[in-house]
Amino acid sequence: MPRPESLFAAETIKDILRFVQDGGRLLAFAYRFGDWFTQSNLRELAMPLGCLLNDDAVIDLQTLRDTNPLEAFFDTPRTLLPLPWSVEGVSTVRWRTMATFTVLPGAQARPLALSAGGACISFNRTFRKISFASLPIAVAGLHGRGRFALFGGPHAFEAGAFGLLPSHDNARFLRNVLIWLLDDGSPDLVAAPNAHHSDGTFFFDHGLDVIRAGDTNENQHTVRYVERMLRRTGVLRALRRAKWAP
């Protein structure tokens, strides 16, 4: 339930940014559909760091058709983990439905993990647009003397009933991120030469990335189809755990 007292006050945001600027470290997690879903203002904290938190969710449509929403997932191979220091001992990381980020031009931030794209779509609830591109679901960056890592959702590093920390190479990936975050050495943010890369979400005229054929009516039909699926499966609202628990 959204509560006004859970929002970051302007002074709190200034204090956090000043803390990182002076050499502090920040690890933050959003949630699917970003601030639209949680009615929070994490976007106001991420923006001065050069990262926009989008009101979208990465969803593997094939998985969602056959899986309860709280158990839906998608995987990223190491080719979608662009920063070399993050992939030591890692071949695959598994995620739940989560938001994406747009890295602003000139920002001292880089994608840390990218979604798979294709059938693993991004649906922006605010703009009612779909992207089939591979987008940043986590970013790492610098702010003054400090460092930060932002993730579009927490589930990959949770150990509860729906957490994915024991899955695949998630624990090793988190360890690599924490080592970089807490290290005082050279902050290498250079992506691997052959790494897939995207700075964020960019839409074509009719709201559908990649698809270049078809008219507006056809594209809107696709958007409505996805919205119906998300409503039917409950992804657009808070889900009661008891409903899905064994």
C-alpha cells in the first residue's frame, strides 16, 4: 500500500547523493513497472545519477503463459552482462519480472545487465508501449568519489520462497557486483568489446520497436493483447502470496 511517508524527502535525496559524492556506495532496487507500480519516487534519486527508472516491466511472454506470475522468470547469458568484472565465474543469471533503466548521454554509468529482447518484451504501462529491444535491467556507475549499482527488481538476490539467489549463477554475480561496489581500486566501467549494448528504451512512431510493418491499428491491437494478458495473470497489480503458495 503506497504511503506518503515512504517517499524520499527532497532533503533525504540530497543527503544520499552527497554521501555517494563523498565516496559512499549505493545499492538500490526498484520493482516491476517502476514508480508507477509502487507509487514511490526512486526515479528522483536515480535521475541525478544519470539513470532514468522506467515505468515498464520486462516479461517473457512464453514463460508467463505457463507460469504463475510470481514464479515467471527470464535468463541472461554472460553475453548480456557487458562489464567484464561482473562475469567472472558466471554463465547465466535468472531474473523475475522487473523494470528497466535508460542511461542518459554523458552519464558515468553503464548497463550492468541487459534483458534478452525479442519475446522477452518490455511493456511501459505509462506510455502503453512495447519494446522488443534488449534493455538495461541493471546499471553500475560513478558519482563523485562514490559508486552505485541500481537494479530494476530485487528477486534475483532474494533467498525467500520466490527468491532466485540459489538459482544458476546469481550468488556469484551478486558477489562480483559487491566486490566492485566496495572496492577502492580503479572503477572499470568499460564494456567488453563484443558485448551487446543498449542505453535504454527508444520507441518508433507507433510504439512498437523492431516491427516496421503494419499500421497503427495493428500495433494498438498488439498493445491491447499484452495488456489483457497482464491483467488476466495479475502482473499489473500487487499479488497476494497466499494465492500462489503451494
